[in-house]
Amino acid sequence: MKHLLKMLDLSSEEIIDILNLADQLKYELKHGIPHPHLKGKTLGMIFQKASTRTRVSFETGMYQLGGYPLFLSSNDLQIGRGEPVQDTARVLSRYIDGIMIRTFEQKEVEDLAQYGSIPIINGLTDFCHPCQVLADLMTIREFKGSFDGLKMCFIGDGNNMANSLIVGCLKVGMSVSIACPEDYQPPVEILEFAAKYGDKFEMTDTPMVAAKDADVLITDVWASMGQEGEAEKRKKAFAGYQINDELMAQAHSDAMVLHCLPAHREEEITEKVFEAHANEIFEEAENRLHAQKAVMVKLMAN
Ligand code: CP
Ligand code: NVA
């Protein structure tokens, strides 16, 4: 594994390896056991979109690993004035040891990996959010003990989160069902991947059908970053695609609820369900730190 660009690139074994290391790093942190695997290394973090969790967990994680996190806002970089990503990649490769990037187009992340000579980590694109899904898988395994026989149900937009969850959950052996409006389905590339899993994958436009016997219910905002202009149109399209008490009644009684955050209460999830599952949702947010530290160690430690 040279980069973390998308879940599609990872083997099931690589995912499990990352999760095992993440569990170990979480244990070590909680028990005051130092783990300076990246002493003397620098991670550049390019942000072309807002972030709370990704920025703070990468920055803190790099510090805990003994390395140096360098925050690079696209407003200040020449990339924000049109310098090609190919040139930025070749320059930064000569100064630092890894790059985490949050941007719009997946191609930009793939280009960085192609032209640079250091590990690239995708901190969210319009296509996918692999760091989040590694933390989600870590949380599911932590609460449920294993992935065996579990069904993950995603309700809402066929967006970056849905794409990565479909791939990640199928790769670790879970069943996946997704409910989304017809015009907001995941891209063909993801559906083609999922189709290989036969009846372990199901897609419907009816949330109550998708949620049946689910062990984990997950949703995300109706309008992602960059789609704010479509917010009103999306509110209409996604009406009914909400995790609420009626939907929870379709799932197993001990079903978990996850949300990558930020959440819009009373849109994709009710306040009541959100608060009833806050322990899972905020453990998920914490696990961003541990899962990403594992990714950085895998990619950047010699
Ligand atoms: N879930 C997530 O990626 O959060 P941020 O946008 O705050 O980084
Ligand atoms: N789908 C959301 C995820 C935020 C972490 C977005 O892209 O804005």
C-alpha cells in the first residue's frame, strides 16, 4: 500500500491490518504508551474545503506519532492561484514525507499520487472519504465484536460517504443495503463493484425496505460541501430519507447508528435518534484519530 486514495484500492487484508493497528494505537494512547513511529517526519495537509474532525485528528495524530503536521490552506498556496497539482506534487515531495489532501475532484488526488514521490492520503473528495470509512469500520467492530453476519444500511445521498461505505463494508464481509432517490444513486463504478457481491448488496428507493434487519444504520447530509446552492432542491428530493424512530423499528433492536458529522438534526436524522446513539457517533469521531494514525504509520514509517 503506497497511498490511501480510495477504498476501491485496498484489499480486505489491508483494511483489516489498518484496523488492527488502529486498535493497538488506541490502546497505547489510552494507557500512556508512547508510539513515536513518525519521529522527524512531516505531513503536509492541503485543505480546499472546510474541516473540523479531519484537520484536528490528522494534526494531533501526527504530533502523537512524533512527527510534524503542516497545515496548508489552498487560499495561501499557489495551487489556489492555479499552479498545477502536478507541479505542487513534485515540489512538496522534495520537502515533506506525506500529503493529506481534502479537495473536490478525485482526479486531483490521483494526480498528486502519480506525479509526487511521497504517500498521498485522501482526506475527502466529492467521490469518496476513505479515512472516515476506516474509522466507521473500526467503530462497528469495536461495538459489535466482528463484521460476521452484519448488515449495514445507508440512507440518503449516493455521495462520497455512501460510495466509501459500500466498498468498505462489502470488502470486510458485511451485507450492504442503500436507500436513495433515483436521481441520487452512487456512480456506476461503485454499483459495478457492488454488483460483484450478488445478494450481499441491495439498492432501493424505499428507506423502510433498506433498513429491514439492519445492524448498523448510517446517513449523511443531503447537501455536501460544494452543493450548498442546491440545498433547497435537495431538501425536497430527500424528504423521507431520514433516520427516525419508524425507520429504527425496522432494524434489529440493538442496531447502531453512525454519522460522519457534521449532522443536520431533523433533516437526515432526528434529534432523538441522534442523541440516543451519541455514544456511538462520538466514538466514531474519536476513531478518526486512531484510524488515521494507523494509515500514516502504514504509509510513512520506514
Ligand atoms: N467527518 C468529517 O470529515 O468531518 P470534517 O469535515 O469536520 O473533517
Ligand atoms: N458528504 C459530506 C461529508 C462531510 C464529512 C460532504 O462531502 O460534505
